[in-house]
Amino acid sequence: MFKFTGKVLSLTAVALMATSAISSAQSMDELIAAAKAEGQLTTIALPHSWCGYGDVIAGFKAKYPEITVNELNPDAGSGDEIEAIKANKDNKGPQAPDVIDVGLSFGPSAKADGLVQPYKVSTWDTIPDSAKDADGYWYGDYYGVLAFGVNKAVVQNAPQDWADLLKPEYANSVALAGDPRTSNNAVMSVYASGLAAGGSGGQDAAAKGLQFFKQLNDAGNFVPVDGEAAAVAQGTTPIVMNWDYNLLAMRDKMAGNPEIEIVVPKGAVVAGVYVQAISAYAPHPNAAKLWMEYLYSDEGQLGWLKGYCHPIRFNDLAKKGVIPKEMLDKLPAAENYEKAIFPTLEEQNAAKKEISTNWDAIVGAVVK
């Protein structure tokens, strides 16, 4: 049984009321019929090179050729997506998005502002509770975990955990991907190190992370340079902390010159998640729900994984053994992700405030 809310329409009624905000159906067949009757799905901010979205969209089109996918502004950001909903509340034309894919912080705020509507996909129970709104207004779609990217031509023995980074053998080697006063990527790396050091979450983990980086800097292991791909390849920053999907893409691009090893640290596996939601003003609500069903099916989830973004149902897929071996072989071992931690929005906000405010006084290294 699929969870929908609102009226139940027969197939005949569906054909007559294709543009109505149908929120309910008794079966997948009725939802498919309703979506086909609407005939269009409008997405926004989905670049084809991001998380395998090109293949994901192509897969949806192949499965439901009767539904035209109208792609708005692929390079837009999360804030732009929210503004597009606001600007088109009374517009049922092609500029009104049906669905959004946004950073975690935008899910709760969009719900509070009445911009999204609830919907629970059939695989709802396999989405971690910490990565979804209990009422179905938004839900995690894919995530990355913070990992170490290691230039094997420079570093022979890759660090396996956060504490390892303090070893003398990693002198002048360790970098962040960004400035921890402004970069979310860098902030969450500091936060993860604090969790590994025994922090309880939120401000406490951030404070312990700052102390860890002070040790790292005092030991001469921290390199205050943005750990971009060029710096890693040249050996300027042979160990960099970054989201695993960025590191995996870097590894593939370098194609062994130099060889890049990706290590998911054992002590704290911190995940950063994006979320999906359906616009409260969606012109094609049934197509939007069918899109969600596709994204959260095994097929849709594997599409994201092919693009190196771990789907939110990754652990479920791994346990069921449905992930192709050739796909798994390109990734860190699946068991590394079993203990992924999804910090709440409140914990992230507390960490950002603590780290951005106190980095200069405690660590004192200006990342350039």
C-alpha cells in the first residue's frame, strides 16, 4: 500500500481531473495514471553532472515516456529553488517547479513557510528517521560522508582515523577543503574530528574539534591551504578532508596520476544530506509523487550511487544485496557507511557558530 493523503479518485475521474491536486490513490497504478494524465513534471536545479542526475532523469523518462520532464535552471542553488516556488504560487505554467532538491536547512524552513506538501513514498520506512520529517514534508535523498583523500605517491601509509592525522609522519600534509570560518565542508570536517575525540554533538563536538585542529596545527601537520585537486596532485596537501563523492570524482579524473586512496575514518562517519520535497503549489502533484516514487525505488537510488552520491537507502540496498558488484568496487566498503551519523540542523547550526567564531583565537591558521 502506498501512502497518500486526500481524496481517492477512480481512473475515470483521474482523466477528468488531471490538473487537480490529487493527494491520494489506492494503488501505484492509479498514481501512474494520474501522473500520465498530467503529462509533465517540472524540476529545478538538477545539473546532469551532479550525483548522476543525467542518467536518473533519463531513466524516469524511459519508464514513463508519456510524461515530459521540464528542467528549469539546472545550475540554480537551494535558495533559488525556494524563491521559484514563492514567485509562482499562482502560476500553473512551466516556470512553476513541482519538486525541489535542496540542502538540509531548507527543508524545515520550507515546511514552516507552507511551501511544501507532505508525501510518504512506499519505501518510507527504509529512510533513516534522522534524515526525514516525521510528517513527510521533506526527506533525505542522498548524502556524502567526510573522508580522507590521500595522494599515494607522497603518503605511503594512509591514515585510517582522525587521531592518526596527529602522527609525525604526516607533517605538512593535512588540509581542509575550504576555510572553516565560511565553508560548510570545512566546518563539518572540524565537527567530525570533535565527535571522534569524544564530543557529544553540537557545540561540544565543535569545541573539541577546534582543540583537535589546534593540536594538528601546533604539531606542524596542518597545511593552511584550500585542499583543491591541484594541491593534492602536486603534493602540497597530500591528505585532504572532503565529502567522499568529491574525492571519488577527483580520483577518477586523475586516473592514477597520481593514485588517490579514499579512506572513510573509523572514529566518526559524518554525513551531509540533501533533501527532496514537493511544492505545495505543484501544478503536477501526481507526476511529482511518481517522481519521488522513482527516486526512492531501488532503481532511482542506484542511479545516484552511480554518480557517487550515497542514496539515503544505501544501507537497505546493501543488506538486500542489490548493488551491482562493479558499482561497489568503485566505492569504499559498504560497512563504512553503516554507522553514518546525520547531524541535525540544530547541531549543525551550533557547530557553525562555535567554529566560525572561535577558529582564529583557538587554531589561528588562516586557510588560503
